[in-house]
Amino acid sequence: MRRVTPAFVVPLLVLLPAVSRAGIWELITGRRDLEVITVTELSGRGQFLPPASPDQPQYYIAASLGYRDLGASIAGFSEPPHDKDVIHLISSELAKQGFLPAKTDSKPPSLLLVYTWGTLNAERFYGPDPSRPSIQANHRQMVRFLGGAKVGLGSDFFNPLTAPIMGLTAQSFDAQNIYDVAREDLYVMIVAAYDLESALERKRQPPLWITRIAAPSLGFSFSNVLPSMLSIGGQQFGRDTPRPVWVNATDKFKPTVRLGELQLLEYMKGETLPVVDVSDAPLEKK
């Protein structure tokens, strides 16, 4: 039997970071299915808003917080497309759902939309004993992001005094899935809507609605996943989700084309979008 010598292992470990995480995963296990999880929460005021639609649009102005790493950083990760490209994708999906950017010839805006995108990676800590499993510091945060409270994984579940006894308490299929996927690294997108009048008066307020979209990142590049995340998750903009919406999207939500001369069907193609980029602004300015 041939042994792998340290002289071979060391160069391999040096070269591995140069290989994309997606490439390594496909090399080991083959192509992975893309899964998108979306959850929208409405505040008390947001529940009384009429739903937006292309026939009854709602107008907004927007602020982009840009790309963010919300969890642990991973070496070798390539960022998504340029901010302007991402903003165009978000604005296009918003338009499909009836949310339009305010212009000089449109109705006055009533909403302030704020959005950001990036990663939410598991923060793992390892003790001195390598045989013991790692501890994930932000598991509760990731469960909450994925809408765990809507499937019974709320604050009581993580409170040591009220937590159920694992193994003796039945969990729903959705709860178990959310609990498990919250241990993975995620690509995420957040779109939050605020009442514009209150925002201009600098009143503290919860968002009227907030939509959070996530997809496990292992096996995919953010640039390739982002359009599908928006095509799926965007359908829940401003619409309360009683439970997290979980979609297997590998073969779905591809760009729509017409046969003959192929033509990509896009919303708001080539338009200048009135979105303020505040990603580099000081915190007090935001």
C-alpha cells in the first residue's frame, strides 16, 4: 500500500486555498443543489400596509449599505459583483413585485428601503482537545436570521432555563432543517422597508417589513447564486411569511428567454437608479 508522505501533503495544503471552495466541493461530492431560504417579518404598522403589485405600485427611495461579512471571515472568498450590478438586480426584482424607485414624474415616495448583502458564516471555536467538537458562537444568531422563531426556535429554545431536552422533545421537520442549516456558511441578502416620513423626521422606528434571504454557500460562488436568491426571495418582499420559505432552486428561476433571436427579459434595463450608496459613510451619518 502506498503511503502519502509529508513531502506531498505540505505542498497540497499550500495549494488548496488557491482552489475555490465550490471547486473543492464539486471535486469531492459532485454538484450540490442550490437551496434558498426566505423569511419576511412585518411590524405592527407593516401589517396594515396594502400589498404592492405592478398594478398598485409603491414608490421608494433607497440606501445601500453594500457588501458585509456578518459572521466569520473565510480566506480566499471572492466578493460578489460590483455594487452597481447588485443594486440593479435588487431594483429589478423590486420592480417585478410592485416596488418602484421614485422619480420626478412619479408619485411621491412613501418608503425608505435599505439593503445589504454578503456572508453570514459560522463562527467556530476549537478547544485544546482536538477530539471534542467545535463550538459555534453565532448559531443562535443564524437560527434567528433564518426565521427560527416561526418554527419554534425562539428565545425560549436557547434559554438554558426553558430549553427543551434534546432527544426527548419532538421537533418539526422545518425546525430541524433550520437548526441544521444554521451550522453552515451562508450567502445572505437583507431588504428592509421604513416609513419615509418618519425617517425624514429622524424618528426611531422598527422596519415596516424586513425580508431576509439566505443560501448555503458551500459549492457555489456568490456571483452565480445572487440572481437566483433574488428571483426566489424577492417574491416575499413585503409579504409576511408564516414560516420560512425553503426552495430547492438548482434548475429553476433561470433568466427568461424568447426562442428565435435570444433576448434577455429584464426590468428597468439601463435606467439610472436613485439609490444612495452609504456603505462607506461613518456610522453616525447612516
